[in-house]
Amino acid sequence: MNPADYCYDLAARHGSDFRYSLIGLSLDQRQALVALQAFQLETAQIVSECHDPGVARTKLDWWRTEIARLFAGEPQHPVTHALQPGLSRFNLPEEYFREMLDGVVMDLDYDAYPSFTELTLYIHRRGSTPALLAAEILGYQDRRATPRFAHEAGALLLLFDLLCNVRHHARQGRCSLPEDEMRRFGVQPGDLLAAQTTDRVRTLFAFQAERIGGYHQRALECLPEADRYAQCSLLIRMELALALLAEIAEDGYRLLEQRTRLTPLRKLWLAWRVRRSERRRYQRRATTG
């Protein structure tokens, strides 16, 4: 299996939100984004697959060395082989990849966060940094506003993932929701292991969903008109996340009892609708501008 196929099998699985976000992109962009997503998944799964934290740290140290080899032009892993062509083409900074690894290490260092303030560094490393790299691959004109959009969008996507996987993380001994917010709503860590969503847990989840909505609003406010079409891939991922979040809310935030999903057909339709809408918006702007 060549590096591109290895990354695609890992990162763009059938039915994944990420797969639908690739619609309409050039081949170079698709390959770079798939390799980036594969890097995220390949490194993040180390923590869940290694029961010995020492072994996990050793593997992450290997990845730090591999990043150095990648930027020296001597990658060894299929994922870094796939990443290499995009480094210079899209001007991807080495420190961003190291920042992402630092975020994975935090999964070993922390099993809970006292407040949202302490969680923000993790959100930056595991959510915003990959989105900033994705924004570079997608391209943009506004060097100030569009990175802010990517920062907010990446935070949104990570917070959404943490909410959706809250029971899974609890079963691994990690709490992905701030401890002070859990206390505010009268929720104990053990409550997240139950197979029933109580009113207190439901209120806590609704509070998290409201925060995600705030990130969505800020992301759109930051994104300049000139870069909307270029950043369509991130817009699609946000749209899919918000659509599923609406379904979860309508179902009463029963995240502890079941896994709510959008059908592949609906994901395809939503992605196509966003792409079409942004293309028309771009064409109108080009005509009137």
C-alpha cells in the first residue's frame, strides 16, 4: 500500500465528516488534507491503544523525531511520506506539528481539567492548530482574519468531538468536560458512565452545546468574504457538526444512551449545499467586484 492510500484508508473512511469536506478540492489539496488528518489520527490513537503510559510516551517521542526527519527530507512513516509534498507547496510550519503532538501528550498528563481556562491550551493544540494547517492548505488572502476563523473553527470541531465522545472518554478514565462546570450542574464523573441521561446531565450537555454555538458564530464573524469559498472545506465540517448537534439536542442530548449519527446521504447533501452556496456567493462577488 502506498503512503497516499494508507492515509486515505485511515483518515477518509466511508461516512466520515472529513471525507465529505474534500468535495470540490484540487488533488494536491485533498492529498495534503488527508495526510494531515491521518497524522492527527495516527498520533492520537497512541494514547487509546497503549495501556502503558510509558510505552505511549516512547511512541510519541519517536514521532517527534520523525517530524524532524520529515522536515529534513527523510521521512520514514507512510503518513510523513504523504505529508512531505505539501510542506513547501503550502508552507506548513514544523512547529504546528510539534504543537499537535504536545496536545496528544496532554491526554497522558491530564485525566481532567479544573475549568475551561485550563482546557483552552488543549483545545488550541488538538483543535485549532490542525485547523490552522488546513487553512494554509486551502489558501486565503486575509493573513489576519482568516487564521482567526480557522482557530475558532478548529476549537468548535474539537469541542463537538469531546461532547459526542464524553461517555467513551469517561470509560477510559478521562473527563473531557471542565470539573467546575460539572459541579455547577450537580454532575459527578460517575454519572457519565451511566446508561441514562439525567436532567442534570442533559443541562450540562446543553451548556456545552451553547458554547459550541458561540464558537460557530465567532468563526463566521472572523471569516472575510474574500476567503469564504477557499475555506469551504472547514465550513462544510462546521455545518456537519452543527447539523448533528441539532439532532442531538432534539433527541434530548441522550449521549450516554445512544450514538446519534447523520446518514451518509444527508452528509453528502449538506456538503454539496454548502459548496454550491459558497460557489454562487463567490461568483456573485466576482461579477459585482
